[in-house]
Amino acid sequence: MSPLEALGLLAAGLGAGTVNAIAGGGSLITFPVLIAIGLPGVAANVSNSLSVAPGYASSAVSSRADLTGQRRRVLQIIPTLIVGALGGCALLLLTPRAAFDVVVPFLVLGATAMLAFQNKLRGLAGHPRDYSPRRAAIYLHVAVLLCGLYGGYFNAALGVLLIAGLALVLDEPLRRVSALKNVLSAVVGVVTVLIYSAFGPVNWAVVAVLAPATIIGGFVGAKVARRLPAPVLRWLIITFGTVVGIILLVR
């Protein structure tokens, strides 16, 4: 790795960590850089997943004030999330990428549309405050399982999917949903670190450069997200999710 390539990775890591904390989708910054410096597709995806995981953790720490009162919820859904993430890792390592690569852009665009038309969808399906406890728990676990599956397979825009899914089934302000997203993203990151470290073609030199940069970016991004008014945060996520989905679709 040349000094110029290392500098490019540092800048990409800072940007990705910041974007992941605010909206999700920072891997769309780092992944193309890894391809550009010569990593094969699977190695780039695996190395990228390991690199951004510490940034999710720093985002969760930075947004901990908005996690107050959510401890029980987090503990209840983490097992479901881990099952989904393990399934996604297995899909990446054991199956051809072609089929899922076709689906990914539509998942991102669909999640973005869910967030954009959240109120109308709630009008059709009912508002979360009207759900019975059993119904609310089922919806939450289904959303978390599907997001975990996606995150274990392809990390890009995981935050967009999590925010869209959680915001639809939880009666919480968007900043608290975003804080919960950071925790769940960090858990998916831990799963991918453990699985890909053992079984994936990781480029550890890349991880050593990118990971510290994503930690800094994640901490800063979470601070910014907490200070944004809810409508601004929502439309920032919608805009970024749309851009990410279109980029994936074209690619």
C-alpha cells in the first residue's frame, strides 16, 4: 500500500464513519476505494465490514444519552439480530453474490421509501402506539432479523434499513431510533468481525488504516445527528438512502 493509498483510505474512513452515524451508507465511500486500490470484490467487502465495525461502536457510545430507557428492548432483540447477521455472513461466504447483488439496490430504495412515506404506511397498518404488546414484539423482531441478514451479507446502507424498519414499528422520536440503530449496527459489526476474521479473506493492512478513522468519524457523526432537528435528520437520511440506492442500481 502506497502512502497516497493510505491517505485516501484515511479520508474515506473518516467520511464513512460520519455518514454511518448520521444516516448509514458509509460503506459506499470506503468500498469503491478498496476496489480502486486493487482488492478483489469479496476481500474488499469483508475487509470493509471489519473496518467500519469500530465506527458503529463509537457512534453508539456517542449517542448513549438517547438510549436511556431502551436497555430492555436492546437485550430482547440482540439474539434475533445475531441470528440474522450470522445468516447473512453464511450467505456471503457460501453462495454466489450475483442474486443478492441484484436485490440490494431495491432493498435500499424500498427502505428509503418506507421512511419517506412512514405516516401514510402507518395509516394503512396502524400506528405503533395502537399495537398490542405481542404484535409490536413480532413486528420488531421481524424487522431486526431481516436487517441483520442484510448487514451480515452486505454492510452498505445498513443504517438506512435499520432506521426505516425501526421507525415504522416503534413509537419513538427519530433521534432515539437513530441511537438504537447505532447499537444494532455495532452488534452486526461484532458478528462480522468474528466470522470474517476466522473465515474471510481479510486484508489486515487495510483494516489497520481504515478502522481508526471510522472510530473518529462515528463519534463526530453521532454528535451531529443528535443536534439535527427531526425533519432535517429524516430528509437527510431519505436523500442519502436514495443516492445510495441509485448508485448500487447503476453499479
